[in-house]
Amino acid sequence: MVMEEVFKKLHALQEVLSEKIALEREIEDIPKMLLTQEELLSRLKKSFIEKNQEYETVRSNANMLRGQLAEAESAREKAEKHMDSITTQREYEALDKEIRDASEREQQHRKDLQKEDRLFSELDEQQKRDAALIDQQEKELAEKRSGVEAEISARKSESEALADKEKDITPGLDPDILFKFDRIIRSKLGLGIVAIKGGVCNGCHMILPAEFANMVRSGEEIVFCPYCSRILFYQEADQGEQDFFDEEDAGSLSDLDDLDSEEDEEYEDEETEEGGEEKSEMGYEE
């Protein structure tokens, strides 16, 4: 298969794979929307249970205060009835104190009861609202679950159709190339094959060595960008753009090795000079 046809297939495959991968991610993300609402519903139910315990405690306290208030009222009324039958000042003072104590207890119990009744009323209203909200959330969640299942099913059908297109495109392509191409598209936001234009990779916008760029220009084999790993194909530079295919200007792959060798030589020269200076200084001291 000629490289021109290979590149044509890779471009077509890129469109199919990009769309297929996007669908796969949507299928994974769709249930996550339900997860958020499920967590919200769980928190609502937990809060409802905690408030319900407080609700029961307040109701119990209110009932207890009603009993204490009734006892205080009964004690006061009983003492007031005995006022008509007392005969001595001491009896009067004792009974009067009993009436005052009972009245004070009655007033305090009434205040406490009013406070508990207000709190009970607030909690009762809040529990009713929370119960209605929980019921509404459960109904909405059930509807969304049904909708999500239908949406996932539709996405899977689209993905299967794309998989069939992929099978129609891939015959004749190297399996290793296909494996790498799929991984590149997944990691490079759907872009697995890009042009080299003016000696620059259009994927990562890095300038490529001229020797490497000429290899792409020849179109004799599949070449991967050494920087971003995308498959490269040659595209003529637009008018006015600098072309980096001149080896004198852009260098070559071998220049990288030459640069390392020059650095090593400079480093060795520096060591030699430093060693000579040390010997000279040592000789002068002696």
C-alpha cells in the first residue's frame, strides 16, 4: 500500500476514533451525573433522621412540661382552697409561701413549655418540608435513571456503528501502527496525525531537525514526532513562511551527537588547563 493511501486511511480513522473515544467518555460520565444527585439524596435522608431524633426529644420534653405544669396548677389551686380554713398567722404564712412557690413553678413551666412548643412547631414544619423534598428527589432520580439508561443505550449504538466504520478502514494498516495511533489519539485530544509545515510539527509546534523533516517529506515510511509522538505527514509551507529544510540552517539529527562531542572536548580542555595551573603553582611553592 502506497504511503499516500496510508495517510488517507489514517485521516479517516482519526475522525472515527476521535468520535468513538468521545462517545466512550460520555458513556462513562453520564452515570456520574446521577451520582451527584444520589449523594445529595443520601445527605437529605441522613439530615432528616438526625432532625427527627431532635424532633422526638422536643416532643417528649413538651409532654413532660405539660405534666409538671398541671401538677403546679393543681398544687396552687389546692393551697388556695385551704386559705379559707386557716386559723393562725403561722398557717397563713406557710400556706401563702406554698401558693407562691406553686405559682412560680407554674409560670416557669409555662415559659419552658411555650419555648418547647415553638421549637416543636418549627421542627415539625421543617420535617414536613424535608420529607416532601426527599420524595421529590426520589421521583426525579428514578426518572433520570430511566433516562440515563436510554441515553447510554443510544450512545452505545452510535459507538458500535463507529466500530463498524473502523473495521472498514483498518484493513491493510500495520497493527502496531494502529495500536500506537489509538493511544496517541486518546492522549492527544483526538489528534493523532498532523502536518509538518515549514519544518515545524503542527501538533506540538516544535522545530524538527532538517534530516528528520526531510525523512517525513520523502513520504517513504510512517514517522512519529520525537516530541509529541504524533504521526507526521508533509505539507508545503505557505508563501512567506520560512522553510527549515535547509540543512545548513536547521541542522540534522547527527548535529545533536556533534554538539555533545564538542561539549566533552571543551570540558576535557578545561580540566587539562586547570591541571597545568595546579602543577605550576605546586612547583612555584616548592
